Amino acid sequence: MVELSVSVGGLRLANPVMPASGTFADGLAKVIDFNGLGAFVTKTITRELRIGNPTPRVCETQAGLINSIGIPSKGVPYFLETTLPFFRQFAAPLIVSISAPTVDGFASLAAEVSVAGVAAIEANISCPNLEADGKAFAMVAAATEAAVRRLRQATKLPLWAKLTPNTGDIAEIARAAEAAGADALVVANAILAMAIDIETRRPRLGNVTGGLTGPGIKPIILRQVWQCARAVKIPIIGCGGISSAGDAVEYLLAGASAVQVGTASFIHPTAMPTIIDGLARYCERHGIARIADLVGGLDIEEVDQEDVAWVGAA
């Protein structure tokens, strides 16, 4: 029997698979066994009611989806009165994703949702920062550190910082989040993208640009997970284009302790339990007793400098 449990950011999970924020809701309980997941991650909530971006909000690409949902939210009271009681009936820990436009807004929201039944907070710092002309917190190390530090002061719950891939040096951002007190990093959110309808010559999204998710971004986010794993000591949750057990294994080998599944669940609602089963079979096939032993197990062969000396001579 393979041991699938992992330790991630202050929590012990039964297995390393969980949904990505915004791709999961209570209705999926009619399709899959919620008690079989490693954790739940809520759709990002905000303090204020939000209707989201104009339609159309989603368009397909050759290798994924571009979405511009705009974080519609029913606010904190709905979460406390409706969402939280629903998830209390299941065994997996509940991770609450939160978003705010300012540092103080993040801190006050974190304090408000730090209640019984919430296992950890995932701070979506890949959202726009109104105190920095709309640039995402996680695009700038100083803004990342400021936001995470205030969040750390506001809650005693495990704190996961969700980073953006849309930055020049994600390892620097990862180090800033770790220094400010994050217990884990989610790497990463969607990649900025757009699409155009050539017949109408109009954007295919109502908000013009959006975030690319799905298989097409996996090689990029996988590289970023590997970079972050080399830069920090806290656990990493890989998120980007995971649609099979093989994808999840790649992320674990690159240094992630767990993974989040998003777009794949839209295509195949049973994607997460299928991935969990596939991870167990992979470990059995390779004689691996504990899936945690895969984390950071990428085998990089050292190159003999004499073997490549001819390159410099060219």
C-alpha cells in the first residue's frame, strides 16, 4: 500500500491533490467523492459583493482556456453562513482563497475568515494592488512582502501565498513571501493572454485580456516551481496545466509537495480522483512506498566540463 499523505504548509493532507481556486464548487459532490481529495480550495472570496467582468468571460485556445471571470463574489457573510457549513461535513481540510485590493484589506479579510472549520488561508496576491497602480502584489517583491507580513499578523492559520507567473523573477517573489511568514506557496496563477475573433475583428473576451490556463502553460509553470523550490525552504503547491497523474508526478519531481487541478476538471469532472488513483499506480509501478519521497526527486546529471569543452572552442 502506497502512503499518499503529504505535509503542506502547516497541514497534513491525505494525498497531494486538491482543486485550484475558482474551478471547484459544492455541486461537484454529485460527481466525485469529496472525502477522497487531499484538500478543498474555495473560489476566491472578497469582502464586497462582486459581479465579475463583462461577458464573454471564457474562450478556448489550442491548448487550454483564456478566462476573464473577474472574481465574482457573494461576500463574507455568504461564505460564513452557506459555504463553510457545507464543507464541514467532509474530512478534507478547507483552504479559503481570499483577495483584496490593498494590504489592509487583505489583513482584515484574513482575520474575518479565520474561524472554526477553516484550515488555512490562500492569499491570492496575484490580484491587482490599488496601492501600486493596479500592478499585482506578487509582481513586486516589496509589495509581496508587505502583503504577506500583514496577513501573517492578522491570522494564526497556516498561510499560503498564491503567486503570479507574470513576473520577471518568480524566485525573488518566492523568497519575499517566505521572509514575510508564508507557510507555503502556490505556484502559480494564470498567464496573461488574449485572443481575437478575426471575422468580427473584436476581442474574444469582454475584458479584452484574461488568464491562460490548461495544458499549454504547464512547461512554464513547471519551470517556475523548480526555480521556487531551489529558492525557498517552505512547501510549494504546483498549479498549472495538470490533467494527468504524469503531470502531477512532474510537478512533484520538480519540487512541489502537492498540486492543484483546475481546467482539467472542466473537461473531465472526475479528473482529480483519476489523478489520485494514477499517482498510487505510478508509485506501485516504481516501488515507491511514500509519495512524499518523489518531492524534489528530479535527477539532473552533472555534465563533465571536458565533454563540453569543444563548445567554447567554436
